[in-house]
Amino acid sequence: MSILFLKLYILTKDFIILLQMGIMLSSYLSFFEDETVKIKFFGDIKKYPKSKVILFENVKGFRVVANIWGTRERIARAMKINEKEIPEVFSKAMENPMECEEVKNPPFLENVTKNFDLRNIAEISSGVAVSKERMFFSDFKIIGKKRLKLSFTDEKRIDIAIGLCPSILLPSIAECSLKIASSLRYLTLKERVYEYNLNGIKVPGYAEVIMEGIAEEKILKIKKIYYKNDPLFQIILPEEYDLLKDITRDAPKSLNK
């Protein structure tokens, strides 16, 4: 009887984690626990296989994770599809945009601050810029206490979302909208992406961190930072970005098969 209870407990625990997958990045980290190594210094990354998820232990304030989407296998598991299906499903999502679901009280509203210094952050390598019309992935250069350098901008209001699932990261690399992300998520997980209207900009509702900004001549001035309790700050490594980029490049090819 006790063995049966234990099996039911394990199944229930895994089921709860699976339900949370794609909602918060923290949930994915729990699911990939057996593939995660903990390190104290950035240089220690070289000591481990490139396939490992890296969790930094000695960062004050935020937990920091890198390479969580560093393998096609993890991306596929997160989307509950076969690795070979990813480009084709992404292509279908691009052809069939879908409205997002609205969330009224996203976790990142748990904390908000105007008192911050971006220079305390080594880099923002996983930021997804969100405007009224589209999303785009960027490596933001920090140039001041509350200022970031933009490669280009034609819009006044731009927010940055950090800590995201593949359903949002892939469309952002292809410079698509949240509607494409919502379609991709629906095609794979049978639920839409949640969005939140943050002062006129619809941002991913389950991002770990949101930076609210105003753009002026390729400079993004950050007004406020919103973040959930015990946030997970995401770093995208170069090899990880290349993998995500390759998937978006493969997508159009799948349409011609």
C-alpha cells in the first residue's frame, strides 16, 4: 500500500510540474534538475559539457540560469513534441497567428522598483524587446545606471522581458509578434500565451522580469523593473542563441517539403 502511495505521489508531482511547464521559467528549471550543474564563477562553465543547464550560486539578489534551451531535446520536451517536428510546427504558427489570453495579475507584479543600477548586471543577453507591433531578441549593452543601447528602434515605448519559454523566444528571434508565440504554444501545448497590458504594451504575462522603457534615438531608458518573488534571471549563451536561430531558419524550409 505504501509503495502504491509513493508511485501516486511521484506521478502527481510530475504532473503538476508538467502543468506548470511553459508558464514560469522556474518550473522548467525544476523539470530539468537532473541536467543542471551549479557553479560559482562564469569561467567554470568550460568544465562541463555544453549540453548542461548552468545555475549560478553566488549571484546576489537573483538566481541566474544559462543554457536552459541549449539542446533541441530540452526545447522539444518543453513543447511536448519530437525534435524533428519543431521547425514544421513553428512554420505553421507563423502562418496562423492567434490572439493571446489576458492575465490580470501576473507574477512579475509581485515586486516593482525604480531604485536600481543596471551597471550591477554584467549583461542582458536574453532580453526580448516588446513593442506595440512586434518582439525582437537582442543583446542589450548597458551604458548607464538606467540606460541601454538599442541596435535600432522606430517606436517610443519598448519593454524588455527576461526569463521565457521557447514558445516566446523562437518568435522573438524571428522578430514576430506575441500572436505567433500564442499560436506556437497552442499547436504544441494546447493553450495560448498569456499577455499583460503594461501601460500600453502587451508583454508576456509569465516572464520572470520585465523592464519598462522609453526609447529615444537608439537609447532605451528604463523607468521601472518588475519581477516575481525569487526571480530567475536568464542568460542566453552564444551556442544557445545559435541553436534557437537555426530552428527559426529551418522553419521556412519545412514549408517546401
